[in-house]
Amino acid sequence: MADPAATRAEPRSARIAFLLDDGVPLFDIAAIDLPPLRSASGSVHLPGSKSISNRVLLLAGLAEGETVLLDLLDSDDTRVMLEALRTLGCGVDRRERECRITGLGGRLRVHEADLHLGNAGTAMRPLMATLALLAATQGGRFDLRGVARMHERPIGDLVDALRRLGCTVVDLGAPGYPPLRVTGEPDGRLAGLEAGQPVRVRGDVSSQFLTALLLALPLVAERRDVIVEVEGELISKPYVDITLNLLGRFGIAVQRDGYARFMLPRGSRYRSPGRLHVEGDASSASYFIALGAIAATGGAPVHIAGVGSDSIQGDIAFVDAARAMGAEVKSGPGWIEVHRGRWPLKAIRLDARPIPDAAMTLAVMALYADGPTRIEGIASWRVKETDRIAAMAAELRKLGADVLAGDDFIEVRPPRQWQAASVRTYDDHRMAMCLALAAFNALATGAAGAGVPTPRVSAGLPTARVSAGLPVRIEDPRCVAKTFPDYFEALFGLAEAAEDDVPVITIDGPTASGKGTLAAAVARALGYHLLDSGLLYRATGLAAAADGISPDDEAAVARLAGTLDLRFASAEEAEPTRVWLRGREITAELRHENAGLLASRVSALPAVRSALHGLQLSFRRAPGLVADGRDMGTVVFPGAALKVFLTANAGQRAERRHKQLISKGIQTTIDSLRADLEARDARDRNRAVAPLKPAEDALLLDNSDLTIEQSVAQVLNWWQARSPFGRSARGSSASTPA
Ligand code: DC
């Protein structure tokens, strides 16, 4: 058997859209179905912190000269900020781990712009304050707008503070909400500031208003001390600490009196630190800390790299809350390690004001607790990406939890009976990320089981070994791109499902029927792994050739096939998966005619087929697998939940192959190709080893007259009809299939 460590399929990209050659998305993932998950271990490297990334981007954009930012988050929210900086005339050069920003040095280069800031609060607030001050003193007109939800997120307290200073802020929509315009004349004056008045801002709705002012006010602190006073009790203080820390890195030493009064001393000026490393996102860490607390049950922990005990982010305090619920957590500079400790988790009551974002993760951990968990001090949830209290209550209830929700608290009682739910995510990345943890429901004490018919995604295989578990559907999973574009890949890199729980779709069929294209598109649309089994025979053939072994030497080729040192890497969008054999990339070679000829010879050897069997099975990993090849549904995955046998008439197939070859500059005729194909079909049907024939329970799909889109749509429809969520799960709340 193949050495699984050497040949194991790396988690393939659950990339979100399948792109045709012209870059047009064919199918977006409307939902991702998580099979029941049962354990977790391994290492995850976190993307950069959103809060730090957008703050340092703005600071670098305002400073003089170049700043190199390392490990900056690459997500929707940072892209919005980068785009805004570009529009304002900053230099932006992003490649791999480095992002170089050339700042404005406090002087406007562009005096008019219309900025679209998506749903990024961390871009809207500080840019508004910055541009209001710059327009008021240097002249200009800037419009700031976002998506519809952004126009529902209040910003009036910041607008009021800026107006009192002497800035002109015009409401372009509802007063106190974006869209807004800031304007001013060259050499304008800030009457409020000049009168020596302190800048007053409310602190009890969002700390982002204070942060916005602190980031922007150094622009006008050259000639005088600027004082900021906070009205009301400041919430989310740790986020203000991040702001102060980063201002310090840019040469601005804010003096303060608790969290009520701040002073930017006269002569403050943004000075680039040169290089700055962005630490991993502590809110994103919360999902993996929870993962360890729930599912790191074996010897190996969940190891989180990128953020640790030296973090400047407040959400690192989530570690304490997780410990209080029973997690075993160790940490050091830049790392955290988590094991499951107590089980079930301990129900807690917590004032979550210091960790508003990460506290959402506690609400999901509460599903696995020994009683009701109450999270208080979360009024700010109501004005985030969505009304998070309402959203969380609704979705946790779908899973079977008993939820009490108030203006500023949520209380979650774990399900007595779990339900297979299709979870809405409300265009809120954190809803998607934390609710994915509900897929560990099989581990809950008293979960599912007793009297509840468990909907099985994979039919027909014995499941007595493991307790029942329910799949969870996450709708619109792309929303994680706001802060963690590869979240699901990372999760599936650590989480394990029982093999029988991982759904398999097989696509068998004759040569040139379009199996490969169809399988890749279906896998991308569902976020599943892809097994191109022909590729394994091709690689075996190439390895034999490289070693000077005859493709007919059954024993020698089988030995080789059993120890193939193959590595895969997900490729971008529509590119083929990249493949390395013994450390050498063979992606292109695999596609050559010669590799196909070698493959057809080695694939006729029974010992080779059985040598590759284990390797093929190892591709069956959460969240699911689409396996393409002639015997996938008959031999390798006889219990597959959906088997498709794809055909097309010989004429059509010959035409497609002809087009393919012509595009590669190879001259042939359709007639000769058709004759070849027909001869090969006959040989394949009649050969003794793995003859070409549909599985008894396969659905036949003749795609002679179908476009790729139509074939994909047909397979996805069949799949939906078999899923426990039925056809109409998207957006519905009817989620109990029992
Ligand atoms: O699909 P393909 O052209 O990459 O397949 C290469 C060869 O391997 C072809 O001759 C069919 C054979 N094959 C097989 O016997 N069993 C599979 N599961 C896949 C491919």
C-alpha cells in the first residue's frame, strides 16, 4: 500500500468559484455541507489581524516615505483599504508576504474622490475622520460609501465630534449613517480646535469612533496639543490599546488618563517604522482554540501559529474564557496550543465587553456545555456586520439549542436533540466561521442518537463504530473572505471525519466524455476534494519509465505504485492541480499523450490497480470527494452517495478531442479520432481488468448535447435531491429532516 504520509492528498482548495477559461465564474458555492466531524489536531497558521492590518495601512498611508508591512491580512476588508489608499495617491506594492506603502506625508495629493468601502467598518471610520480633517485644512471633497449594510451602521457620534471640531460633514443619506461627504477649502481652519476645545466623542457605542479620531488627529497636532475626551464608559478598550500601540510604532506617543482623556502632544508627526510585522488575528484564533477545546482529544493538540502570549490584541483574552469553559491552553510568543480538557465543557456566565468579537465563538462552544452559558455586555453585536444577537439566536435555535436573547446578552442552553441545520450567515464572516464548529455535534454528550433518525449523507456503509452525527450546512460560506479567505481549508486541514461520513460523488465514463472537466467543476461548486484517478495511473507510468521499468512488468510497476512519492497542491482557479513526483513537478508531463499511453498499459495490470487502491481511498476527506475515473463507482467507492456515468456519442467526443489536439498544434482528422475512440471503447468494455461499465446504481448522463454548465447543473441537482437538506435549503429555516 502507498505510504499515506508521503502521498496523502493535501487539503484542496475549497475555492469558491469554478472559472471558465475567460475568468467567468461558472458556479459559486451557495453552501458548504460539513459532514459530522469527530476530532481535530495539527497546525494552522493564522492570517494577519484585521484590526492591526487596517490601522497600519492607514498609518503607513499618512506617514512620510515607505513602510514595509509583513504578513498583512489579504481579505475583503484590507483590499478595500488598499484601494482607498491607492485612490488617494499612496504608493501600494503588494507581493507575497510583503506590502510596501508609500505614504502621503500628511499632504493630500488627490483632492476629490468617491470611495467605496464595502462593509469594512475598520476602513470607513478612520478614513472618514482622516479625510474630514485633511479636507477641512487642505481643501477637497470626498464621498465615502459602502454596501447597504454599511449604510445601516451608525457613525453619527463620530460625525458630531468632527463637526464640533469645525469639519464639514454632509449626510448623503440618512443623517448619522454613511454615505457621507466631507469637504473643505484650502487653508481652511478648524475653529473648534483653534479655540483650544477638547475633542469630545462618545465611547459607549463603538470604540472605533475614538480609534478613528486618535489615528487621524496627529494630522492637526503639529502646532498644538490635541485633547480627546470620551463621553460615557468606553467599550472595547482593548481595541483602543491596539490603536495606541500602533500609533506608538509610528512615532506618536499618546498620553492618557485612563480611558477618559487622551492627549496628542504638540509636534506629533507620523514616522514610518520602516518595517512592521502584522501578527495573526486573535479573533480568528478563537475558532481554533474552540476547535481544540471541543475536538483535540487524542495526543496531539491544535497548534495555532501567528499569535500568542505576546499579542497586542484584546481578543487574546478569549484564551481565559476558553480555559474557564474547560480548554487546556498553553501559549508562548506567537503560538497557542490547545487540548480538550473538561468534557462536556463547563457552562459559564461572562461579561464579554473586552472580547466582543471572539465572544461569538463562546456562544457556539456553549452548544457543548453542561448547562446554560450566558454572555453579557454584547450590545455592540447589534451594530456589527449584522445584528449578531438576533442572527446567533436564530441559527443556534435551528441546531436545537434553547436560546434567550436580550438587548445586550445571549443565553444558550445546549440542544437536548441536535438537528441537521442549514445555517444562514447573514453576510457575516464570524457567523460562518464559528457556526462551522457545530459540525462536531457527534461529540456532544447525549447528542443526536436516541430515537432520532440520523440522516446519512453516505449511504450503505456500516457505521456501528461511531456514534451518530449530523451534517451542518453553512450557507454563503464565501463571506469568510472578509477576514479569513481560506478558513474552511484551514478547518478541514485539522478536523477529521469518520470515513463513512465523508460523502463521495463518482463520475465514471469512457475516454473523452468530459469526466475530468465535469468532476473539477462539481468539486469546486461544492468545495469538495477532487480525485483524478487517471492522473495516478499516468504518474505511475511516468515513474516506471523514469526507472527504466517496462510498463508490462506487473510486479515491478505495482511495487512502484505502492510507494509513489506524490505531492499535490491546489492551483489557482481553473488551473490544473499541480503535481510533484519525487519532488519534481510533473504537472505538464502528465497531460502528454505519452503519459496516457503508459497509463493505459499499467492500468491493465491488476496488481497495479490494487496497489493504488489505498492511495485513492485516502482522498476521501472532509468535507467530501468528487472522484473521477472509470472504476470509481464500481470498485473504489462502491458505496458512493451519488454515481454518475457520463457518456457522449462517439461523434461528439471525437469532435471535442479534435478541438483539443488542434489547439495544441497537433494535426489529426475527426474521422480517425472517432475510429480510435470506438475501438478503445470496445476494448475497454471487454477488457478483463476494470472493464468500462456503469455501476448498477449509477445515473446516466449523456452530455452529447449539453454545455458544461448544463452538465454541472444536472449533477448538482441530483446531489441536492439526495442531501439531507433537500432542494430548498438555501435561505430556508426548515432544517429538520427527521
Ligand atoms: O482519464 P485518463 O485519460 O487520465 O486515464 C488514463 C488511463 O488510465 C486510461 O487508459 C484509463 C486508465 N484509468 C483506469 O484504468 N482507471 C481509472 N480509475 C482511471 C483511469
